[in-house]
Amino acid sequence: MKGYIEERAIELANYIIDKKTTVRAAAKKFGISKSTVHKDVTERLMKISPELAEKVRVILEENKAERHIRGGEATKAKYQEAKTKTG
């Protein structure tokens, strides 16, 4: 069972790095929870492959820094859509 978890952590890390995706998107793609993805790519991956863990950490930091921008864009789109439906 431990081999599966290590393989999953590496696969998740490679997916996040290749696609520059979020934890949420990776969780959806792999059919697991965001908590599991986060634990895999931070804690577990550090023990398996510190170099890979560092690359993932950089992507996650970028996502965290951009989170407020994406949220604002989503809110703007939501209200623009509502406005076109009513107006």
C-alpha cells in the first residue's frame, strides 16, 4: 500500500508541475480530496523526492499569490452573467 501512495504523490507532483495547476484541479483530476493532494505533495513528497517537492512548492506559492486575482475574476464574471440575464 505504501508504494501506491508514493507513486500517487509523484504522479500528482508531476501533474501539478506540467500543467501548473492548482491543488483543487489536481484533486478533481485524480478523484481524491484536496487535503490528500496537499498532504501528498507537501509532506509525503518531501520524504520521497525533495527536489520534486521544491518544484511543486514553487507552483503552489504562485497559485496562492494569484488566488485573490482569480477569485475577483470569477466574481466579476458571475455578476456580469447575472446582469445579462436580467438586463
